[in-house]
Amino acid sequence: MAEIRTEHYRKAARIAVKDTHLHNALRVLQDRLGKGALAAYQKLPEGPGLRQQAHHIRKYAIDHLDILLKSLSEIIQRRGGHVCFAKDGTCALDYVLSVARKHQVKSVVKGKSMLSEELGVNVALEAAHIEAVETDLGEFIVQLAGDSPSHIMAPAAHMTRDRIGRLFADKLGIPFTDDPPALTRAARRALRQKFLDADMGISGCNIACAETGHITVLSNEGNIRMASTLPRVHVVLMGMERITARLTDHDILLRLLSRGAAGQSMAGYVSYIGGARPSSSEKKYEDGPDEFHLVIVDNGRSRILADPDFREILYCIRCGGCLNTCPVYAKVGGHTYGFPYCGPIGAVVTPLMVGIERAKDLCLGETLCGACKDICPVAIDHPRMLLALRAKLAEGDPEWNVTSKHSIESAFYHLWGYFIQNRNRYDVALKISRILQLLLPKRSGMVRRIPPPMQGWTKERNLRPLAKESFSERWRRKPKDRA
Amino acid sequence: MKNDLNPSVSTVALFIPCIVDASYPEVGEAVVTVLQRAGVKVHYPVRQTCCGQPAYNSGFRKIAVKAAKHFIEVFEKAEAVVSPSGSCVHMVRRHYPQLLCQDGQWRDRAEVVSRKTHEFSEFLVDVLGITNVGAYFKGRVTYHDSCHLSRGLGINAQPRQLIGKIQGATFVEMDDSDRCCGFGGAFSVKYPEISACLTEDKVKNILATGADVVVGGDMGCLMNIEGMLHRKRSRVKALHIAQILSGANI
């Protein structure tokens, strides 16, 4: 499993909100990709309502996951491919390493896979003295820097071109440049040899097709196509939810995935892979790997599937669109979330995977503005699930190992609940608050400082004080003015 | 002014959000003024308190249910309920039926109330069919689309139509008018640094318009924006749309 640093959300956020480089980079990203996605939906021939159709396609798949995965697995095995159903990360890693050992793999080239980040595949390969090279440009940069990705589509979004230039000069031995085309060419040269030398390619799977028995990989760089066809062995890591029933579903899903991810009509490279190079006596097939392995990973997903409140998050096709519109993500960046899944998708799925209490800041530290729901290509209602996670934290849930705490906040709301049901009681509470308010320092009628636990507000903002008379009191005092 | 009253609504029950009741009573009074000017009788059920959103957003659903039931009891006999708050109306419309779904009878009562609860600008434009309320304001006006009002309820055209008919006012759109201002309820005090960072952006966009006032439909947002404008010693005022429409002393 990837390193979990979700407990550091607050501390990391406090640092990130001062990082103007990060903000500038993410603003450019959001302006281009986020706004691009929304504009692209409007231009769909079917209109933006296509997202609702995609939602139902995903719902159908998740509701019939067992049947679909069985179909996929059987067809691939019939073609001579190997399928492993891995219940958790340990299972998945053991399988990948056993395949590597069998083929005496010394080096691996990787297509970008968030699942491989989640499982900590690179760390496991390195521990087994196998070189694992990321071939997506952003992932390559992040790997060279010994860093971790901060965005699902643009992993190096948090790095400036200057820093990348110095990194390449240091690690690739080229003269310093911060010119993106020059840097890209240098990366391409470095990676070419890696592609040709690699014994194994590891990729993710965007959306598998149960009907035809294929996995798909999409990219704009062509690296995943290369990583999955050049080496002798191809291993696919697939989250068990990343499948749809029919090939016709792909027309809608892939068009929306490309728009959600980058405002594109379609990704540059789309590959359907259903197994290894076929062996046939009539025809000699030159291309493709000798062996194909599909690792279908659970790692907590079946638990999410079992909960009707959260099953919807499995519809996600990892386009990163929600990151491209989230105002909180724009200020704190991907690393703040402390797990490979960041932004709104991370705020929902990470607590469900690593523990709701352990990752509580991820679901509390959002404004519930709903921009994610509007940009999601499959119309996932992230805010609904964030609220459901908050309810678990407040009221406890033994199914999800959350114990309700007797906190100040809980006591406050219980007290609040008492006052809220009766206007007379409520008025008493208001009157008491108005008296206490007299103690607070003010400037030109606005409160300058509030005591803990609300002191955070007045660090950078003043606060309108409670009025001398509430609207309700004014109304009751002047009944004759009312028509 | 001419009474364009929709004959199907003659009296509205006013729901005053807790923030307005406690800190911005003048906003409530502006709402009454505008509605009366539009020829609608305004009734204010005095037993009302809060829609329950603060408890709900913090996950305390059992407590939010208490507030919801109280709200329903207070308002279910009304012909129509009008509230100057996108977030409160969103709570009633989108969350009440689901919050009370365990109990069939309460769920039905919630559905009845939610169908007749309207946000202020939506009520004027969509129900009464009025965009000109005879308002006057000399100055530049910009508008903040609050999250629950614009994305949650789909109300973004109506406030602009109302502002467009204010005599003397020049309307200027700000950049990213519908980007979250960072309030998010308790979020603003639980994660204040992130919150204020978002408010900074919103304030920067407001100031860039050169507007004299920023208008909106939610006092939570406006309290947040006003708080930062005031800390920065800006002369820009943050007003509820009812205030600028009522021509109250600004």
C-alpha cells in the first residue's frame, strides 16, 4: 500500500496555501482543463445530458460487477491470457513479483496507473532489485525527483519548469534548459532505450469491456501503447470497478473520459488489448508480448460496493476532472491529501480505503461547493457522499469502524438541537450570546477577534456582530408596520 | 408600481435564515419591503428558528432532523414559503425529503413543504413574473453566485435579471463569479487558512471589477466576503440582493 499521510492534511494545507507557485500552476491547469471540460460537454452532439447516460452505464456495471468480471476473465483466459483476482495489495504485489521472477525481469516500463501508486508497486519492484521506469512524462519527472504525483492527469503539476530543468541537468546529464520542448525531447531520448531494454511492461486499465474481453489503455503520449507492446510480458493492474458491459458503452464513456480529463474529444492513443500475441500455425504474428497478465484488484473496493451510500464512488473512471475544478484542491495541491487519490475523488475514496477517522480531514476539509459534481463525466454526486462520511464521523458507524466521539462540537450541536425547537429558548440563547459578544474587540462596528475555537475566522477577516435586535424581535415589536 | 401579482399566490410565509435573523435583520426588512411593493402579503411565523443546515453539514443528522421537523411544522400550512437564502432553500428542497425518508409520514410532509419553498429572487422572477421592482442604485454592481444557489438550485439568471432592471446601476460581471468564496459554513472556522485563501481570490475578483457593491443571495457568503473587505479597509459593500432592490439606505 502507498504511504498514508492523511493525518497531515491540516499541516500540509497550512503550508500549501502560501505556495503561490503551486497556485499559479494549478490555476493554469484548471483554466485550461477544467473550463475546457465544461465547454466540451456543451459541445457534445447529445448535449451535456450524456453524462447522465454515462452515469447509468456505470451504475449498471457496478450493479453487475460479478457477472462482468467473470465474462472478462473467461474470454481473456480462453485467448491464453492469465487472470489473477487479487483481494488486496499484498496479493497483487505477490503475483506481479512472481511473474517478474518467472521471466527473470530486470527492468519494467510503466504506463501511468493510479492503482499502481495505491499498491506501492514501484517500491515493491525496487525492493526486488527490479528497475521500474515511469514512461508518462509527468510521472517520469516526478520519479526522477524522488517525489510523488500530485494530480491524476498531470502528475508534475506542482513542479516549475525551472526545477524540472535543473532536475534533468542533474539526473540526465544534459545542459540546463527550461524550454519544455527541449526537456521533452531529452525525456524521450532517455526513455527510448528504457522501452527497448525493458523485460516487462506494467499498465493500468481505463475501462475493460466484459462483452469482448478487452482492457483499454488511453494516453496522449503513446507511452502506454509502447510500454504494453514492446516488452515480452505485459501486466495489467485493474481496479475491479473499471469495467463496463458492452463495447457500445465505450463510445459514450471514452468520449466523456477524454473531455473530463482534458477537454479533448478523444485521447490521442486508445488501445484495446485482450491478451498476448496469438500463436498460430497458419500465420506468424510478429508484434506484441509473449505473455499477458491481468490482475483484477479489490483492496477495499468490495467493501465500498457493499455500502449503498458509497457504491456510487466506484463509478469513477479516474479522469481527474474533479481536480480541475475544485477550489480547495487549487489551493492545497495533491500532496496535501496524503494518498494517491486527491481532490474530490480522493476526499471520498481515500477515507473509505484507509479509514474514515484516519482521513477525516479529507472529507471535512471541503466546502461542498458542488463544482466536482458538475464536471464529473459520469455525474457522480461527491458532495452527497462527503456529507454521508461526515455523518459517520459525527454519529459513529461500527461497519466502518467509526466511533462517535463526545467532543465539544458534539456537545455544542446537542445543545443547539435543544434551543432550535423552541423560539423562546432560541431567543434566550441569542440574548446570552449578545451579552458575551460585548467582551470581543471591535473596530468600526465589526468584531476583530473571536476566542477559540472560532479564532481562525478573525485571523484574516472581521466579523459582523450579532445585531442588537434580531429580525424576529424587530418584527414582533412593530406589528402595525406589517401589511 | 403595477401589481404583476401571480394570482395564485397572495400571501407568503417568510423564512428568515438564522444568520439574517441574528446579524443582518435589515436584510429581512428589505425582503419584506420588496415583497410588499410587489403586492404580496407577508406573514412571518414567529416560531421559526433554523433550517438545520449547520448541524446537517457537520454530520449531526439526528439533530438536523429535529430542526427539520420544527421547520415543517411551522411552515407546512403556508401557501408559499420564501427565503432570502440559496443554502436554506437547498437544504429544504434537496435534503429534507432524504433526511426524513425513514418515516413515511414525515417524508411526505417534507415533500409538500419543499415543493412550495422558494428562494427570494426565484420567487420574484419565476413565480410573480417580476423583474422590475422599481429599484434605484447609482453605482457599479457585481454579483457573487453562491454555490447552493447557483449549482445547487440552478438559480443564476434570475438575480441578474433583477439587477439588470435597477435604475442607475451599472452591472459588471466578475471573473469566476460562481467559484466558491470559501465560506462553506463551519469549514470557515475549522479550516480557516484554506477558507481565507479562497476568500482572497473572491475579493481580488470583486475589486478588479471596480464595483461599489457586491451583491449575492446568501448571507453566509456575504458575511465572509464582507469580513475580508472590512479587514482590508475596502469601501466596497457586500449586500444581499433584497437590500439593493429595496433601495434601502446603503
